Amino acid sequence: SLYDHLGELSCKIADVTTFKRLLGSMFQSHYPMLKNRVHVELVPCPVIVSDVLADLTKLNICIPSLACADNASWETQLIHNFVPIGSIPILISASPKFAQHVETLKQALKEAHKAFLLTPQGHGFNGPVHLVADALGSVLLLDLLLIDEESEEVNLPYQVNDVFMLGSPTGILLEYRKQLHGEAFRPRLRCEQYYNLFHQTDPGAFRIEPVLIDSFHKLPPFRLPLFERYPLGDAQPIGLLETLIHNDEALKLETSGCDSGAISFYSQERAKWWGPKRVDYSVNCPEGIKRILGCALPPIMHASYWESKDIGAFISRQVSLQIFRSMPSAGTLSLSSSTLPTVN
């Protein structure tokens, strides 16, 4: 989570193990022909938030009580009760160490892919690669995938297909950069599709669609179907063009006509978007989480993403589409950061 100032590897391994089991059960139950065609690999992100949290706690206007049990408990109290969670991604990206952290992740992703190709399972692999990231991993991955218009350098030696962000704060980071650079700020990513998945009660998650196209603030994020009711999805369209056609009045598209207006708007604005589908997706929040105090939510939300059947089913559907398109290739690789899981 955004409050993870330790970055313990054991916790990341536990998250990816949970995620791997979840995807495995999804493929075995609903896509048996894809069994053993998907490989999930942990790519740990560097610890990037400890310095920011330490500096923020120094700004608290309350003076530590002399009766406080110890410094550690006081620091924990500050982290949970004071630190403004929305400022964390902005301060992380402003750190002089940020570029180095992005480079570290880039090298880790390269090495993970290279190591996989040397295994019996990865021999001859040429299938799609997907990336899945948690809150902190998404901050680094955003800049890793951003296209630099002034440079032709490609950061990764393979094409990234789908990117899935879980509880990502990158929306507020993008809005901050948009405020700095104005309408000239049009970020584009080196991936085919970007998915921003979040609980609407997650205090550290933010929407991205209104940053890309302002009129999308009038539309709610796409709600993922409940796995228990629709294990294979509910067939609701998530394509950008379909969304424009079905919601042209709500979006108040600046062209006349219904379908023709949506198509015209699509052709004009498509370059701003991050893939052919919707970007923002809300996840059904378990009832128990809704009653938890906001200060305790980030770590609980973090864990809930990796074990969510709604998310697992959605990712399985998107990955299966890529595999079917790439058949008879060797499968698909999914790298997971910070947890950045990779789906193969």
C-alpha cells in the first residue's frame, strides 16, 4: 500500500502467491484449455516510500505526548492519522531518487523476462506479456511506460499488452502534471491497454479517464460484474467507441448526430486514450471493508485486490483473449511488480 514503508519481500511473495492461486483456479474452472499456458512471476519494486513518509511525519503540528509508549508507536500513529495519502505519489515522483527507482524496476523487468526465456517453460516463448501492479508499483510503472516524444529509446525489450493497476494513485499524479503543463500534457504509454481497477472506498485510488478526456467525469467508472453471479462476465461492452455511442447525451459530444457524432468524437480524441477500451473500473467492495475507519483502509484494500475474485475473473478474461489471438504461440507472460505480477 502507499503506507508500506518497509517493502518486505515476504509480503510481496504472499500477495503474488495469492494472486497466482486465484488465476490458477479461474483458468482451471473456466478456461481449462489454457491451463499451464499462463506464468505469473514476481518482480519486486524498490522501496520508494520510506523517505517520503519519514519527512511527512516531521510536518505534523501535534507534539508527541511524553506518555507515548515509544518512538515506533508514535511514528505508526502519525503514519495512520496524519499523512495525506494523496500527496504521497506526487512527492515520490519529485524525489531525486525517483529516476533511479524507475531504472531499477526496468532492469528487474528485463531480467525477469530473460530468466523466464531460459527455463523449459519459457523456451521459445513469444506470447503476450501483461503487467499487474499495486499502488506503489503503478507509480514507477507509469513513468517506465510513458512515451518520451524526444527520445526513440524503448525501455523494455518486449511489447507490453495489457497493464492492470490495482488501487493506483496515478490519477492524481497525472492531474498534477496536467496542472503544471496545461493542455499540452498528453501522456501516451507503450502498452496496448491500460486498466485502472479500484474500490471506490479506497482513499489512495484515483480515476484516470477525466484526465485523459475531461468529459468523462460525467460518466461513472465501469463496474466489474460480480464473479459469483457472472463468472464469465456479463457481456456489457467496455470498448471506448461503444461507450461513446451509448452515452453521447451524457457526455455532450460536440458533434451532431448520434452514432456519427460518437464516431467523429472517437476519431478526434482516440489518440489521447490508453487503449481501445475503458480505463477506469470500479470493484465491488466487500461489506466488511465499508465499515472500517479510513485510516486503516490502505493496507486492507491492498490485500483485498490480490484476493478479489471479481478482479481475478476480469484479468483472466482479458488475458485469455490475448492468448486465443496469439495461438498457437507458447502462451503469455505476466510480470507482477511491487508486486508487479506477470501473467503468462
